[in-house]
Amino acid sequence: MTGTVASFDDDAGLGTIMADDGTTFAFHCTAIADGTRTIAVNTAVDFQPRPAGHGTYEASEITPR
């Protein structure tokens, strides 16, 4: 999937991605594929959704475009 980083908290390592279809996915900094632990808001990304429990999904394998 593709989307844009909508928010990211450097201290917590948590953020959200707004997918191009309007769905919001949460993520932890460990999901950034290149091993960096931070990503700027408004960065265009490719990612894979994965089950997060209770019928929700989170972003994984996040790669900046």
C-alpha cells in the first residue's frame, strides 16, 4: 500500500500513516524497514498492513518513497 506519514512522536516512537484510500494505520518505529527509528511527517511511504488484534491493522515494512 501507499500513503503519507500523518504523525510521528520521536519520544514514543509511535506514529500514524494515512493510506491513499483514507484508512489510518498506526505504527511503531521498529516497522521502518531501513532500520532508522524516526520518520518525518508528510513523508510518502510504501507499507504492508498486518493484523494488530481485535480486527485492526497496523503498518509494517515501511519504506519512504
